Amino acid sequence: MAKVLGSFAMAEQLRTSDRRAWQRNRLNATPRKCLGGKTPIEMFRAKMLEKRT
């Protein structure tokens, strides 16, 4: 969350819908300890590929 707040100045220049998308992408690109250092996006893609096989 600190990384998001640190980049708040850039987000202020965006429209509301763009800001929400920017925040969502920023949070999804942050590695999580509970995911073994992987990002939520990486885990989602891995699970989707798992289902395809």
C-alpha cells in the first residue's frame, strides 16, 4: 500500500475511471508474501493454464 501512496501524485492527474484501473493494476502487480513472492496476476495466469491442461 505504501507504494501506491508514494505514486499518488501521478494518480491525481488521471480521471476517476483511469485512476481506478491504475490502482488495480498497481496492486495486482505487487508481489505477496502469502503467494510465495508471486503477484496475483502470476497466480491467476498459472491457475488458468492449469485448467487448460
